[in-house]
Amino acid sequence: MSKLKFNLLVSTFILCGLILVDYSLSTDLSLYIKGFLIVTLIMYIAYLVTKFKNKKES
């Protein structure tokens, strides 16, 4: 398994865990945490994809 696929798999598990934890939190706190973590996760995935595309081109 390539490092990119492994990192995407880990990111997916983190997101699933976040969704499960979300149901046990109050609404305001839940939205704040979810928004912050999802944006961070999306930025990390975009960084990984860009990094590996640049590595392939080199």
C-alpha cells in the first residue's frame, strides 16, 4: 500500500471517529469542533495529494 493511500485511509478513519463522537456532544461545541477538524483534514489531504503528484513528476 502506498504512503498516500495509507494516509488517506487514516484520514478517513479519523473523520468516521469524529462523526461518531459528534453525536455525543452538545450542538454548539459539536459544530465548532467538527468545522475545525474537517477543514484541517481537507487541507491535509490536499497537501498529501499535491506532494505525491509533484514527487511523481520529478
